[in-house]
Amino acid sequence: MPWQRRHPSKIDRALWLYWLNQMPDPSPYLLPEWPLFWEQIWPGSRAEMWLAGDLERADGGVPVIRRRRFGLEWLFSLPYGTAGGWIGPTLSASAKGAPMLLEASWEEFLPAIVTPRTVELALAGPAAFTSKPGWCLEQLIYSSWVLDRRSTNESDVLSDVSDSHRHNIRQGLQRHPLIERVTDAAAVKSLQTEWVSRPRPPSRIALHPVNGPALAARFAPPGALHWVVARVDGRPVATTAWLVLNQMAVSVDSAIDREARERGVNHALLAQLLQDLHNEGVRHFDFGGGPAGVSPAGLTEFKEGWGAKPVERTDTRFRRTTYHRLRRILP
């Protein structure tokens, strides 16, 4: 199978979305904007789309990030993806004659794209692989907390919310929060300016001075980013950002002003976001997860309180043994 490389900005986006729509769980992390976002915030990185088949009529493909640091070069699979991995063709077809998509195998993909300096790639999803000379194979089992409403016609997405979460939602609503949608990079910068002066909350993206505006600038035009903020007396006290593709929404990050002491506002914010997304047709909510099915600082209890269930996933990681130890010290 021929594999050819293109920059995400040069591919046919409609074609890529067509292949994503064939997947049972088309993760928003596979949208072209996601590798472009990481290219923007990671110095020395280059986003790539490896397409299987003809460039104009691709049968599927895989997005990756190529990084160059200290004279070394390696490939990364995209960070934070918890559903899907990449898309690729199979030799079989459905009863209607449409291709049945499965994740492309490493045996087909790796020999086509690796170079002697390539270091690391990962595949999300259960799989078994044969160790190859010169490669280090590692598998990490982790869980992602998912609220799946695709099998029910229930209009209330909050029907399985725990009693403690319902209590917190009521508490938050009593504070009459103003909940607003953040729609562009300028609004993100404004939010950062307004955010209270205190130690920053644990946050990878939501209020990062570089990542936040870059995320909004990349995803706001295609409408895939749903970013909301709750204010009390004009003061921003909670915010959350989700990526959306068709019926699937994935949590990117959240931040809370822990000094504002506005209990429950974060719960009220997320409750409205989930209901709004459900009204727009979203039925699969991925709250994210962590290794060994455990999230720190009470996050597991928080996710399960919304009715989310743990879904076990396997992250199979390949590293060239030559660079295995270097990878531990390189950023």
C-alpha cells in the first residue's frame, strides 16, 4: 500500500471528514486542526498527514507530529487522543459496498514512513503486535470516562447525575452565574486578562497564555470548539473547553478559580454545556481519563458523578531502542 505525506493545510478537508464520518467513534482529535494546533505551540514541530493510496482519493490515513530537537528527529502520535487513532482501509466491504474502516496496522504503516532517526509512535486501541528487532514495545492500559447516550432517546442528558452533583448544580445556580460562550482568540485573551490574580489552577490549555488563544484561533472557524465561561458578579470563576465532531464531544481542559469560593458554579457550568451539546445532537461525551483507570485529585469521582462509565483502552507504543533512553530526558 503506498503512503504519501502532506501537510494538513494541503489536504482535501472534505475528503478527510468523509473518512472520519465512516468511523464508529470519529474522535475530534483526528480533525486537521488538531495537528496544526500542536505545530503552532510546539517549537520545532511539523504537522503531517500520511495518506494511504492516491493523494486525491485517499483510502484513509494518519495524522502525526514530527519534531526536531538537538539534532534528533522523531514522530509523535497526537497528544490527548482517547478514541480512535487513525483511519485506514481494509480489504473487505460492507453489504452496501462501502469500505469498512479499521485502524491501519503497524506492519503496513511503519515501514512506509520511518527513518533511522524516528523515535516514537503510539496506537490507541487494543491490539497485539510482534516485537521487531531494534524496536521497544510498550503497552499502557488506561481508562477514559465516557457518557454514552447513543442508545437512548432520552432528552435529559443529566438523568444519571449523582445526588451530590445535583446538589452542587443547585448551589451553583443560586449564585446566578452568567454563562457565556468564548468564540475566538481575542475573547480568550480577554478572559485571561480578567482572570483573578492568584496562583494558576492546574491547567494545560484552558488559560495558558499561548495555548488558549491558539486553540481558539484554530478551532473556532470550523465550529468544533465549545468553550464556555461562568462569571459571578462579573468575575470569571470557572471555564471549560470541549472539541466536538458530529455526535462526539471530548473534554480538552477546564479551570476553576479556587479562591472565589463560589461552590457549585463549575457544576452548573458543565451541566449547561452538556445539555446544550445534547440539544445540538451530541450523544457521546468523553471526559478523558488516565493510566490504570485512576485520575488524581478526585477527578475520577467528578467524572463518574455525571454518569460517565470507564472505558478501557490500550495505548501501544513503539520506540526505537537506540533512542529509548534519550526519549526519557528529551522534552
